[in-house]
Amino acid sequence: MDHFNYHKGWLAAEDVSIKTLAEEIGTPFYCYSTATLVRHYRVFAEGFKEIPTQICYALKANSNIAVIKTLANEGAGADCVSEGEVMRALKAGVDPKKIVFSGVGKSRGEMAFALKKKIGQFNVESREELKMLSEVAASLSVTANIAIRVNPDVDAHTNDKITTGRKTDKFGIGWEEVKETYADAKRYGSLNVVGVSTHIGSQITDLAPFEAAFKRVVGLVEELRTEGYAIKRLDLGGGLGIPYHHTKIPPSPADYARLITTLVKPLQVELIVEPGRVLCGNAGILVSRVILVKRTPHRTFAVIDAGMNDLIRPTLYSAHHDIVPVEEVLNKKVFEKMDVVGPVCETGDVFARDRELPQLKEGDLIAFRSAGAYGAVMAGTYNTRLLVPEVMVNGEKHAVIRARESYKQLLAHDKVPGWLS
Ligand code: LLP
């Protein structure tokens, strides 16, 4: 599934030793594998070959420009949710026509920016936004291609914080208002209605909610067409889960694509899909070093030099990431149960509780697997910790694709007002 394997006793990313990278770059750092990214893209794309499909990679999962460019070189477009993400996509060389702009809160400034860049499609999430977009487009004397993002009121049965398709969620236009919204879109100027879009959540590990939502949306396309709307595109969002843990294996990209192909092929639409995690999740690891192992009468804590500011998923979503030692475990190794924690001053700065791991000591390297999506992008500088760097490997080559910021750079963002000096 990925290209992180042990070689001569040490974990390697493709042909590059993680130990060597750690010595060169320092820890913590994220490391991505080009071969894994490309393989995941190709496997995913292969599933959709029976229908004209544009894969718009959801940049929010990992928006490093090198990652975007790797996928863009394979043909990916981009699903963006901010002006900054549109900038990143363009900088990575994504064709503007392959960019879709999603999100519940696009400002007028962001709309204008994206219109000037001639992006392919806006996914409009409210009647209010529709009106704003029409006004902004009119003021620039351009036409915006739009899809209305509908909320199918289907629970994706994933983590509550990343479930988006229930009627009480902030996303999309409620089913009861969809028809009026299309009528609005027809009435307003400067809008070209091209399609319907939806997205029901992330890390979805069952096909049933996808099927329920997509059936509703396919029915909607048929209805809209009979009412005279020329619906030529259907954007089904992202959300396919990845295996973080061996006990919960999500449907394969092939099964997911088969479901979509069966439902969508008769419509003869151009399909857009917005995968994020499934493309880059397993293509990245977070490498960290053990600062010390604290043994108390109650627990054993492996305190590592990565914190919740570097990988927030465990504390934010109670997410599981497999943790592996960078030095291959040999037969005689003693295992013990421990809590793996970061140095941040919060009780919640915990990556794993009661995790059985080979006995660790100061200086040992460990790696969090499946950290390529929603890892580095969600990192911050809480506790005045430096933003974590990123490295990309390609065969025997590697490159730092985001350098570790220095303390000088970090502190320079703060300005002391004149009255304090
Ligand atoms: N399209 C839209 C409109 C989205 O909102 C998202 C994700 C995607 C596509 C891509 O979903 P994916 O294929 O990656 O599941 N930070 C959370 C995940 C947030 C997902 C937000 N939206 C996590 O770490 O699990």
C-alpha cells in the first residue's frame, strides 16, 4: 500500500533511510513518498475510466506545493476552500479550468480573486452566497460557472466533527430549498449553472452512506433536467476513508468507483470527485525522537519531541495512528504498554494510550504512519514551537519541501507597539 518499509534494519521511505533524514533535518518532520502518492492517484483514477472524470485533489488534506505538483503532473485538478489554496494550486501549475472552489464562507474578495483567475467552478453553499457571487461576477463583467452544493441529509457515520451531509450541518443547501436555489441562479445575472455538487464527510469507511447520498443527487439531476436545467457536471466530493488501523478496512477505491460509475454513467455527465485523504494519507509519516521515558508508579510515558501542534488528529478526533519504531524490531525486543505523549503543556497532548510498543529509550526514533493527510497542514506553533518541516522522497532522492522555520523568523511576526518601547 505504501513505500515505507524496513531496509537493512531501519525504516526507509522508498530508498532513503529515515534515520539518515532525521540526522540531516532534525526531528520532528513529515516525510512523503512520491511513489506512494503517484500509485494512489493512479489506482484511484483507474476506477473512473468508464466515465469522463476530473479528479480535483482536495488541497486541504496536504497543500504543500510539491505534493500538489506531484498530483497535478498526473492530471489532478484542485478542490480549494480559500484564496490561499487557489494560489497554491496555481503556483503548483494546476490548470485554472480544473479548479473548483468549495466552502461555506467565501468572501467577496476571495470570489473576485478566483473569478479573475478564471477557475472552472464555484460550488455554492447557500442562497446568500449565490447572490453575492452573482454581484461580484457582475462587477467584474464576467460569468461564474457554478454548481449548487446540496446537502442530502445523509449521516456518513464518521467522526461527528467531519460529518457534513446532515441537514443540521452548516454545509450545502438543504433539500427543501434546492429547487428555489436553482430558480434563483437562473434569475440572477452573471452565473452559468453547470452542475450539482455534494460532499457528505470524511474518513468514511462504508459505502452505504455514499450510495444513499449519491442516489438522491442522481435523482435531483434527472429532475432538474426535466425542468430545463442543462446539468452537465456532477461533483460528488471526497471522503473515502483509509485504513488507519487493521481492524477497520474501508472500501477500496475500486469499489467506491464502481458504485459511482453504476449510478452516474446513465446520466452522461462530466464527473468531478474531490479525494484528499485517500491520495495522500498513507503517503506520509511523521518522524519524532523520544526525549525521555518517564516511569511513574502509575504509568509509563514516552515523551517525544512531536506535539499536538504537529499532529493534532489524535487529540482532536481521538484518531488512531499506528506508531512504529524507526529501528526494526528484532526478535528479542521487550514490548511494554505506554502512553505516547508530546511536550506541549496540555493533558490532551497524547498520541496514544496504553499502546504496546517495543521498549523505548532516550534518542530512539519513532514514526507515525498514515500522517500524510491532515497532518502538516493542521500544524501550528502553539507553545512557541517551530512549524514542523516536510521532506519529500523520490526513489533515492530527497528534498526538504518546507524548511523548519527558525526562532528568529517565528518571533519576528510579533511587533511591539511604540508605546511599549
Ligand atoms: N471536498 C470537500 C468539500 C471537503 O470538505 C473535503 C474534506 C474533501 C473534499 C476531502 O475529503 P477527504 O477525501 O480528504 O476525506 N481534518 C479532518 C478531515 C477534514 C475533512 C474536511 N473536508 C481529519 O483530520 O480527519
